Amino acid sequence: MLRFIFIGLPLLLLFVLAVAFGALNKQAIPFDFLIGQITLPVSVLTGVFILFGFLLGLLSMLGRLWVLKNENRKLRKQLVARDSADA
């Protein structure tokens, strides 16, 4: 339940805001890439950038989690080695 409150609820809120924003902004605007240009509705462009930011944050969080798990594994091995040496 606590996981839903901290993960699911903000995502649900973000989804509702994106739907409301999309319903109110149907204008198409040109978006320039380095090699070309495309015309997209404001809501689609906003959704793409929100998704990109979410994925970027998720990747950075997973990278840090991986580093912490490796450090935790190393410390557990040291603890087991120290306990077996004391016995």
C-alpha cells in the first residue's frame, strides 16, 4: 500500500494532468530537430518530454541502486569473513 502511495499515486496524478492538458491544447506546433522538422500537437510533445524525463530519472536512480547493492554485497562478505575469523 505504501508503495502505491509513493509510486502509483504520483504517476496517476501525472497521467490525469497529461490528459487534461491534452484535451485543452490541440494546437500543432513545429518542432525542429537537428536534421529536420515535424509538426506535433502541444500535448504529444509535452507527453514525450515528460516520458523522456521520467525515463532519465529512472535510469539514474537504477544506476545508484546498483552501486549501493554492490557496496552492500561487499560489506556483507567482509562481515561474514570477520565473523568466521572470530569463531
